Amino acid sequence: MKKLALAAALSAAASTAFAGSYAKDDVIIEAPVIVEETAQASSSAGIIVPLILLAVVIAVAASE
């Protein structure tokens, strides 16, 4: 009876010892995908600054 209890205790201990283990070669870690959103400027913002600079250049040329 003692041998049966000892065998049951050892088998229970052995099964819990390997429950959380994994094979080192089987683990595949994939790189995370990073999506970066670009800032969307309005279409008029790209034309306002050059128009202001052009107006300044024309005003300077007209004043001379």
C-alpha cells in the first residue's frame, strides 16, 4: 500500500513539474507591427505660405 501511495505521489509531482515547460526551439516570436499615422495637412496650408512670401517680394519690388 505504501508503494502505491509513493508511486501516486511521484507521478503527481512529475506531471506538475512538466506542466508549464516548453521546448526552446518551438517558440516563435514575431515582431510587432507598428503603424504610424501621418499628419494630414489641409490643402490650403501648403499654398498660403508661398503666396504670402510672393506678396512680400512683390511689395518690396514695387516700393523700390
